[in-house]
Amino acid sequence: MFKIQTLNKISLAGLHLLERDKYETASEMTNPDGIILRSFKMHDMELPASLLAVARAGAGVNNIPIDKCTEKGIVVFNTPGANANSVKELVIASMLLASRNMNPAIDWCKTLADKGDEVPQLVEKGKGQFVGHEIKGKTLGVIGLGAIGVMVANSASALGMNVIGSDPYISVDAAWGLSRDIKKAISLDNLIAESDYITVHVPLTDGTKGMFNADKFKIMKKGSVLLNFARGGLVKNEDLKAAIENGTIATYMTDFPDAELIGMKNVICVPHLGASTEEAEDNCAAMAAQQLKDYLEFGNIKNSVNFPNCSMPFTGRKRICVINKDIPNVIGQLTAIMAEEKINIAEFINKNKNGYAYNIIEIDSEVTDELMAEVTTKLKAAEGVIAVRLIG
């Protein structure tokens, strides 16, 4: 029986995948094998010695102590793409809101609440102050072509926009999903200079923090619309304020409000609604639970942020899963220990990522539990090995 601790309310679409005869789930639990969470901050949490994996029902993992988990051999999963459609729809809706001045227009209408029969005449007289623009034929620059960026680009293109994209690290899968109508930007600066609307979909890192600053605003078109539904911190507030004042930015829309932005003119803040749909929460929970289940039951890894993707169809044989530092001769040590105990290896797969490696070893021998316990102890003592787990 695997024990799963839920640190946030998790959709039943995910928890129902964890069968009651194999899994126990609860928000309060000692010695859990796995954790499923959303936004709960784990940095001050003591990680149980029993913990094998953490599954984040969402893409961002800033709330999880990745380095600490990696040192302990705890696999951390996220769910890239599970909430992509939800975020995409909010980005498109926000772009339309900004282009048609919907937010100030709605606020203005509320001021007419006590005007009685005068309202129709006042509406016709005052609507001219909210004249906007159609997005058809305008140029949208998409920075970051992951799951969300690709969806935004394709949808905007279908709405008649000219779309240019920039992502030096675009994956093969993302490239396959990108419409052939999307043009590749010559450079990031070229994209910024050519676009009427810019939407950013990159993670917050040391390299991207404050990427929209005075230098970037200088090369933008006057009256540009900037949308940030990726991460707070990508835009420097002080420089944004100056760009609004000089007319470079007509509207800034963000899903990451702070006290300064809320009080800034021409800024529309949304209270982090990107993944706040029932469908997105269900999709993220189901994906997180399935990845956790596949790892705990079969040792397979998919969508880990700290260890490589590594999977093998389960045949019913015993398998040994080893996490190690990616240093020379670890595989040699593992196979030598198996050979010493006259254990035949049926399948062996090794993958590495960012200085760490993961191995799945299936054995083709009848081996007693006592011998397997002895082999496991020897494997754990090998140089560079962080964790060893027996399955089957």
C-alpha cells in the first residue's frame, strides 16, 4: 500500500486514478511515499525519509525545494501542457479586452447607474472615447514556444493575426505542433520591434528576470500591448511605468498583480487565473497522479524536472531502479555487483540529465528476497549512488 500526502486540495479526477486497494491518500500523513500538491510551499518543510516522489499539479515548481529533493533521490514531477489550453484562452481573451478598451469602457458604464432614461443618450455620446482596434491583420510576437506559446500562436493566426515567434530552445514536439503560418523571428529584438502585441511565455530565471526593461521598451512600437501570463518578475515595474507614460505601452495585462501594478494606469491585473478552470485543475491532477503512479509502481519517469525521462514497459520481472550522480564507472559497478551474485540482466536502460542519472535494471533470474536485499545494500554502497529501489 502506497501512502500519498496531498498538500493542497486535489481534483478527484486525479485522486480517482489512485486505486483504494493500492493507495492511501490524506492531507495529514506520516511517512508518505509520495506527495501531490499545487501551490503549497515546501521549502520550510522537513522531507520525510520515506518520500520517493513529489508531483506538482501544474507547471511551475518554484514552491518545491528541487535541489534538496535531488540530493535525497526524490523525483519531482510537473505537468507541462495540462493547463495550456486554459492559459491560452485567457491570453486571447485578454488581448481582445485590451484591443477594444473593454475594461475602462465597462468601468465607465458603471458610472451611469443613476442616470435613468438618460443612459442610452449618454452611451451614444460617450462611446467614442473607447474606440479600439481589431486584432485581424495586426502582428503578435510570441516569446517562448512551449505548450502554451504554441497554442497562443496557432489561435492568434487562426484569428487572422500575423504571428512571429521566438524560442531558441523549442522542442521537437512543440515545433511539430506549430502552424506553418507562424514566422520565426530573426532575433528577440526584431520580434519586439515588429510586433503590435507581445505575449511572453518563458520561465522566470536569472536570465529572464526583468527581461522587459528600459532597453526593450525603447525598441517597441508606440501603442504596443504587452501580455504577461507566464511569471511575475519578467517585467521591471519602474521601466514599465515610464513606457506607459511616454506612450510606448498602451496596455499591460498581467496575471501576476502586485501593489505597485494595481495602482498603475493602463495596467490590467488578473488575479492569477491562468490555470483556474475546472478543466485545467482536472487535467493537471490526473497527469500528476498518473506520473506518480507510474513511478511508484513501475519505476518509470516522465516529466521530471530533476531527473531524466526514463521508462520501460513492465513485464512482471523484478526490476531495480537506481539514481546516481552522473560520474564515470557507476554502470560498471552496478553490473559487476549483479554479476558477482550471478544475477542475469534481461534489460538495462540508463538516462542522464544535469549531472544525474537514472537506471532501470530488469533481472531474468529467480532470486530470493534475501539475496535481493543483499544486492540492494551493495548497490547503495557503490560510489555515486544516491538511491536504490526494488520493484516486483
